Amino acid sequence: MTAVWTAERLLFEPAVPHEDAIATIFAFPNEYTIGITSLGYQVVWATLAMRPDLQVSRLFTDGHDPLPQQPELLGLSLSWELDYVNVLTLLESLDLPIWSRDRTAAAPLVFGGGPVLTANPEPFADFFDVILLGDGELLLGDFIDAYKAVRHADRATQLRHLAQVPGVYVPSLYAVTYHSADGEIQAIAPIDSDLPSQVQKQTYRGNTLSTSTVVTEKAAWENIYMVEVVRSCPEMCRFCLASYLTLPFRTPSLEASLIPAIDRGLQVTDRLGLLGASVTQHPEFTDLLTHLNRPQYDHVRLSIASVRTNTVTQHLAETLVKHDSRSITIAVESGSDRLRQIVNKKLQNDEIVEAAIHAKAGGLSSLKLYGMVGIPGEEPEDIEATVAMMRSLKRAAPGLRLTLGCSTFVPKAHTPFQWFGVNRQAEKRLKSLQKHLRPQGMEFRPESYNWSVIQALISRGDRRIAPLLERVRHYGDSLGSYRRAFKDLRGTLPDLDFYVHDHWRTDQVLPWQHIQGPLPVATLEKHLDSATALFPSAAPSETRDAIAP
């Protein structure tokens, strides 16, 4: 990996570790080119590497820094559910037991973080000693400082001390009981009264957001410098984890933060990526475009994350074309105005058409749209509405290449739709869209329905699926492998349908009941009520009654 390392251009100054620095491994459970493209991984690595009280080594599935013989801390950043397989493989490569209960006092404390673990840590709880829930800006330092205070204590003392830090979750100190081995959860509670009954997800409320700490040609996005323009999203679509889990919506100042950050990065590269769930909703976004249109930035290649549809102007399109972009991406979810109302997507079809017209007028050659099938309350006519919308876009902007990427609704923790299951008709509806759109000359890119089923299992899983996950990695990551593992473990956990397709009651104990997200459950239920009030009356299986106490 030495040749890969030498391609890195650092935008921070690593500290010189003290003589008694804590030997730490910070891992990403995938290849280097993937991990180094993760802004979250970059920022956490730099945060750790700038501390003189730590000696930090990086570890990827295909290479690593020189590793300490006796690490005290092993951190893993989990950004994609199926990377759990690589987590277990990395642990084994270090001769560490995959189960936290089997690790001796000589083993490092294994801690994890990232969006997958923050949303619902329970499927992975038995693999980790400690899980950090939320934004790392403050949480990471609090965790390291708390560890230093008990660095030379026994493991039980260390874990109990760390569990008192807000946002630090120690799964072994929380007991889960079930109505039966294959039934619902009965309760989740700390094993002692001196432990917090709920672990609060930590939210960084500052207005200076993340930027790349390293630029390299070996990244999946070659030589890109990334700037987080916004965090969270003010739209709050009712299925959207990226919005609900990361509230509140935060925006850095253009003059005080964004422009200095951009100028810093462009000293080492000419490729700029603007990141965020809804980048164009930054209140100064138009001014940012004006800034980037100055002559000194003419050589800069600009990439931009998904944007809100009604912010797609001709000016935006022209700016992207000037900076070597040929397409823009918008999330529309559906061509049905009624369905978008259900999910709280404040968008009308005429705005989508206008965005296509502006994209073409500004010189873009391609418009990419994100859609979804199986949304709670969806009816067959909503699929027809999506086909009609795509046809209207083709008529309104002839010559503009249209691509519809489409996923299946997957319930996510801490959102108003967490109680709904995956619609069994979703695969059929994906095929229907493909049948009607591809002959029209429009590109249709469906996400695998089987992957959505697996994602839902992990998204809604509890601790009982950990042995299943461990077994599946030896079978392969196909849906058939998961079904085989469920058959092997029958009687020790609920069936696949329980986790994936069943609607859950609102009085049911959820696997993440002891994890406090940004909004209380009562607020999520109110948002749920607003959605189900718009459901068609002739859809009894999709009504509020299906999830009522």
C-alpha cells in the first residue's frame, strides 16, 4: 500500500505522538479506494491523527499502515449495511474474536460509529464493545478523554465509565428480553440503575461543517475535494433517514466557512464536490454559484449532490456546464402528486417539468431522477403516474437524456415510516416501470428488490439476527442465503417476514427503543398520522389500523 499512501495530499498536520500515546487502529471495512472517498472516515481519521495522545494506524480490507502489536483501541466506521461482513473479517485478521463477550482484557476495545450504527446498532451490538451514536465532532473527543481516565482499569470498569458519556453506547450493559424466543421484544433496559435508561444520539450544532482532510488520485472520486454544504434536510420526507436522523438542518456561513474551505482545497486539486442531502437549499447557494463563476475558478471541475427540484435554474445548469458537469440529479420519489403529499415531498409535477426545461436550456445533457416504489399508501395508479411524468419530461425537454433510478421503500429507524414493512408488490412495480419506460428511450435503473429486503432486515433487526449475519457471510450475500440461515435458526428468532414485511404496532417495543434520536416517538407518530390521513380508503392493509396499538 506504500505506493497508494504516497499519492495522498494531506490538508491537516498530523501530530507527533507522545511516548505513551494510545496505540489505535482506525479501520474502514472496505477497500482503500472506497474508504478514503468517505468524508466521514477522512474527518474522523484526521481528528484522531491530530491528537498527540494517540498513535493512529489505518486499516482497510486491502492494506494498512504499520499496525501496533498491542493496540488499545480499534475503531471501525460503518457506512453500508453489508460491510458488516468485512468488519468480521478484519477482526479475524487481527486475531480478535468477533463476539465482544469472547474478548479478553488483552484485546483492544472495539468501537464503531457511522450512519448505519447510529440508526440501529442492535444487529451489530454483539460485535462491538462500544458504539458511538451521532456526530463525531464532539463525541469522539469525549470518548477518547473518558477512555484515558480509565485507561489502566479493568475492562468492566472501563465499559461502565464509558457508558456514562452522552452518546456512548455499551451494548453489553443493556439487557433485551423477549415475549418468546421467536416473538416480539418485551423490554430493553440497562443492567443496573446507575446506567442511563436511554442513550442520546449526539448532535453537533456548530455551523462549520466537514471538508476533506486528504485528496488522492486513488480515491473512487479521483482527486476530489469534498465540502459539506448542508447537514440534514429541511424537507423531512417521512421515509428519509438522512433527514430525520440528522436534524436539525445546519448550514455553514458562506464568507466565514464555505469560501475559505473551498479555497483551501483548491490549492491542491481542481476538482470540487459539494455534498449534502439538499445542497441547493443553503440560504446563500446562489451567492456560492456566483463566487464559483469567477475567472479564477474557470478550471475547476464541479460535482454537486442531489438538489431540490425547484432550485434547478438555468443559472445553476450553466454553472455546472461551465465546470465540466453534464448532468444533474433530483429526487422526485414518484410521479404522483398524492403520493408525494403522503411522504411530505413538497413538490408538484409542473416543477419537475420546469426543472427539466431549465436543465436543457442551461446546456446540461442529462437529467437523473430518483424514484421509489412501495411507498406506504401507494396504489397501482401511482406507478402509472410516474410513467406519465417521465413521458411529459421527454416532451418538454426533447433531446435531454432522462434516467430514472428507482429503489424500493425500506423502513428506517427514527422516521415516521419505521412501523411499516416492505410492500410485497414492489418488485412487480419495478418491473412494470421498466416495461413502460425503456421502450420510450428512457434509461431505467432499478435497485435490486432482493437487496431492499436484506436492507430492511438489517434496518429493523434486533440482536437475535447477529448469529444469522455471522452464518450468512459463509453462505454468500444473496437473499437465498438469508432464507437458508433463517431456516437453520428457526425457533431462535422471528421469521424473515416479521422483520421485513410486517407492519409493526406503534405500541410495540422497537429494537432501538433505548436509543433517543432527534425527535421523540410522539412527534414521529404525529407525522405518521398526517401521512396515513391521506391514504386511500380502499387500502385496509396499508391504513393506520394496521399499525395501531
